[in-house]
Amino acid sequence: MKIKHLYRKGVAALCVFVLLFAAAPVGAKSPGTRPKTNAAQDKTTTGGEAARWWSHVQFLADDKLEGRDTGSEGHRKAVEYVIEQFKLAGLKPAGTNGYLQPVRFRARRIREEESSLALVRDGKTEQLKLGEDATFSMRIEAPETVEAPMVFAGYALSIPEANYDDFRGLDVRGKVVVYLSGTPSGLPAPLLAHYQSTAERWAVLKRLGAIGAINIPNPKRTDIPWERSTLARLQPSMSLADATLDDTAGQKLSVTVNAARAEKLFAGTDRTFKEILTLADAEKPLPTFPLPASVRASVRFETTEIESPNVVGVLPGNGSLKNEYVVLSAHLDHIGVGQPIKGDPINNGAMDNASGIATLIEVARGLRESKKKLRRSVVFLAVTAEEKGLLGSKYFAARPSVKASGIVANLNMDMFLPLFPLRVLTVYGLDESDLGADVRAVGSALGLAVQADPEPERNSFIRSDQYSFIRRGVPALAMKVGFLKGSPEAALSARWRSERYHAPSDDLQQPFDLSAAAGFNRVLLALTERVANRAERPRWNESSFFRRFAAPTTTTAKR
């Protein structure tokens, strides 16, 4: 393995970051080394706060844990580490088996050499090359063979609240729906995010009689380039073993097509995929029309049963609200060992999401050391299988190990990206519930600007574990070290996603801003205290789309 560039002594922290980000080769590894800070930065990380946070990241993102894939030995070691840290923080066991809440999964791994995908047009068959042209999703329980006609349905969205329907006048019964990832312009971001979720999209397709879907990612809106994302196709995919929690029941085909090879789907029509991309990039409406071809799929895969736990600890509250719970969550899993990139097969997941677990642990430690008595109980939840489709949090939200009606809020930490100094806090869900007022108050007290998602087109509010709680009616927030749109920090964040997200280079050798991580921990600590001690349960704002999921009852503390 290659040795990455080392940090130079005596250089200011931000300069260190910029130089290393530009120079560090992607994919190389060396034994974990703590990013160095200068004297000024050490002063801001009160009492070694950043060093403690970094020590957790070092353990969880070490090569020895092999990327913490769900159900793996590396994930088991990570679970043991988190349990030990929860004990040290004084958390009580709150799982169904001590600190553990075991979750069962069905894992599927494609036998690609025995599988095939083809287009059938005018009696002629055109084979698609798996991995280069297209990939199968193994998250669904697909039949071995499928053949069906295709239709192109624009973005394949039906949003009644906005009177928007890509399926209007389009017959999809018995067909496979082809669509471009993305959204129409001018509609509220919460609506667009919700209806792009796997569960909602398939619910619409199933109601209309479609049997499957083919997704074409828009290259300008994807975090991971095809050449890297396709490497994951040979890894196991998972679904919950509990069939009552299956959002894709009945789906017979799920395929992603490489945008660079998508033109062949539109052969024989008066439209080209290039024209469709041009319309999308210009934010103009997309056409919908039948495609003069069928898709023929033959899928062979291996199925195994896997068990992997959520880790649950609780800091009990005091007084009349102790049976209400503020849930702090972060996912413990990552994507494990995959196809090598520049000779390195281990996807360490340092930012994604050893960083969030480290913050979860440090907030628990901070609450213990403060010796403050909180009114509500605080649940610390390290979930499994987030990378498999938010499955661990979905299971906990549906089958919580604490009383479901007592869960009043979720604060989620996922890949908060301390790449640069913390001056702006980006909050997903800022204007959806009155938790927004709490986080604004905390931000103001700490001298931070607070903003809503500057990139709503990325649907971040539904792409991590907070969405599992939202669908159960629980007000939720997720936060990251923020940037202003169009700023150098925005460019650094975009470059990180392009080069390091779900890649071996998300490792211990990349530059972190430790002061930003310590500042983020303080935000979470203060916000947790505030929400746990507020008089009334958090509630959705009247204007929020997500209010529809809320339970009708509320609890108010005695004053």
C-alpha cells in the first residue's frame, strides 16, 4: 500500500487541509495517523476534545475492521467497541438483549456470470454488458426471468399535492418504467425528496400496474461516477427479513443503466437520450412515451440469512418526562471490502460514518461529565445496515426497543464532513418542525450561522436514518459542517464526494479539521440538552409536508 503525504509541522490548520486535499492520492493507505493541529487549534479543542473524537475514528476506520460491512467480523468488532464506550459513558442497556437489538436480513449476491440483460427490438436481441452498460439491484426479491415492454416516464414521479404526474396519459400496466433520476423544477424540496424515496416511487408504480423500473442517473447530479459505483454491484445487497417491512414487495426488476450507454434504450423513437438530458439540465419538462423495445432479464443470485445488531444505550431522564425519548442516531456500518481502487480494496468509512459514531460517543461522554439532570431520556442509537437502504433505523423505528409513543425527536449524524472550519451549520429539516428554533438558538449561542440545505436537489433529508423516524411521525433533524453555495468550501465538499465518497480513500489519511469536529460535537451536546429539557414535545410545523405522518397526540410538561 502507498504511503500518503504527511502533515507538515508549523502550518496553519486550514493551509494543511488545502495542501493535502490537493496532493493526497486517492486510494492509498498507510497505518492510521492523527491529523496534526497547530497551537491555536489545540486551544479550541478544550481538554483534548478533538483527540478523543479522533481516537474513535481511528479505531472504527482502521484497516483491521475491513470497512464494517453489515454482518461482518469487522462490524462485530465495531459493535463491541461502541458497547464499551457506551458503558464508559454511563449509558444503560436499552436494546432487546442488553445493548443489542438484533436485526435479521436476507442478503443477496448476484452470480453475474450466470445472469444477463438484453433489449429485444423487432425480433432482434441486443445484449447489454453487465457492469458497463447496466447493473441489477439485488435489494429486491426478483424472479429468475422477466421480459416486458418498456415506457419512458420522465422522472417517474406522481405528486398529487403539486398536481404533477409523469404518468398522466401513459399506460404502464405490465411494463417496465424507464426514468431519469432527478426532479422537475419549481416544486417544494420536501415533496420532491419524499416522492423520490424507494418506498413512495414503488408504491406509485405498483398501483399503476408496472412490474419494474430502470433508472438512468443524470451524470451532473450523481455523487459517485459510474466507473466507481459499478464496482459495488458484486457486493451483497440486503432487505429486512421481516416481510411486513418490505417496501418493494412485488417488484420484479430493478436496473440502473449507465448514462453514457443509455442512448440504446431510445433507438427507434424520435427522441434521443442526449435531448432528454439537455431538457433536464435546462429545467424543462421531460416527455413521456412508449419505447419500441422490451427488456429481457435473467438473474441468478445467492441468498443467505444474516443477523447484525443495532446498538442501543440510554441516559435516563428525571421527573415526569423520563418516559419520553430524544433519539440520537448514527450509522455504524460501511460498505466493507470491494473491488480494489489503485490497489486498495478496503472502504474504511472514516467520514462515512465513523465520524458520526465518534460524535455519538462524545455527546454521551459530555452529558455524563456535565452531571446535568435531563428531563427526558436520551437514546444513543448506533444503527446497522444504513448503507443497505436505511434498514437498521427502519427496523428500530418500526420495532423500537423503547416505547414507540415516547419517541419525541431524532437528531441524526451522518457524514457531517469536518473538512473546513465550522462557521456555518447546515440543517436538513430546519423549517419542517419547531426543532428548527432549537437549533437556531444553539447556533446563535455558539456564534454559528444556521442555514437550510443549500443543495435540496440532492435529497439529503431522505437519504439517511432520520427519514426512518420521519415516516413514523417523529420530528427529526440532520446536520453537517456547512458551506455557502458557490463558495470554495462547496467546491471542496463536492470534490470529496466525487473522489472519496464510498471509496477506499475515505480513510485515516485524508485531512480532517479537528477543530470543526470538536465544534460540531458541542453543537450536538447543546442541542441534545435543549431538546431533552424543553417543556413541550417537538412538533411538526403547520406548513410542513411531513406533518401528515405525525401522531395526533402531544404531551406537555408541567410547568
